[in-house]
Amino acid sequence: MLRFLLRRLANYLVLVLLATCIGYFLAATSLHPRANFEGRNPPPPEASVDRQLNELNLNDKTPVVDRFARWLGGAVHGDFGRTVSGGSVTAEMRRRLGVTLRLLLLATVIGGLAGVLLGAVSAVRQYRLTDYAATLASFAILSTPCSCSQSC
């Protein structure tokens, strides 16, 4: 049993690492923090923009792998970097954690109750239209990717 749990834990760690890498590289290649400095009057000097983006680890002139290594080194120690406005990402995450946990708890309770209720109805009305409809709805819900913009 312990071996099974350790193997599962190792699988989850690999999954978290893979999701972190993919998420970082997608964000780093698709977001353009330099655009925050465009359109200002008077335009800031290029060296000043580069210096500020280097401080935030967002400079698109630095290779993505180097930026990721620097970010990962800080993330391992609990420092997730700085926002474009200069605030701490860790502090922002702490600020939003309460709402996320409440939503997660509420969704878990509602999902659990609805699942048990739907399972009981399907068991009582086995091989009838209600059972097939509940099974189809369950498969559709479970196979639909999350489309919310935050904590999924």
C-alpha cells in the first residue's frame, strides 16, 4: 500500500512540474510586458524599460529558459516573483487564497451531493431513460474542460 501511495505521489509531482513548465512557457511566449511601456508620453528610454523588465524577470530579450530557471529557483523558496506593477505575486496569491478555498469547498459539497443523488436515482431506475440520461450527463460534465479564468 505504501509503495502504491509513493508511486501516486511521484506521479502527481511530475504532473505538477509538467503543468508548471507548460504554463510558464505559454505565458512567457504569449504575454508582452514591454507593451505596458508603449504609448507613454514622453516614451521611456529603452535602457530604462530593459532595466525594469530585467528586475521583474520579464525581459523578452533574455532567453525564456534563463527566465524560467531564475523564476523556478525563487519559486522553490516561496518567491513567485513580482507583478508588472512591482507588487509581490506571493502576496497577491495569499490575498486571493480565501476566496479560492471557499469556492473549492462549495463546489466539492455541491458536486458530491449532486453526484450521490444522481447515482441513487440511476440505481433505482436502472436501464431506463433516467439512467441513460444521468450517465450521459455525467460523462459530458467530466469530459468538459474547465473554461473559467482562475483556479481550475
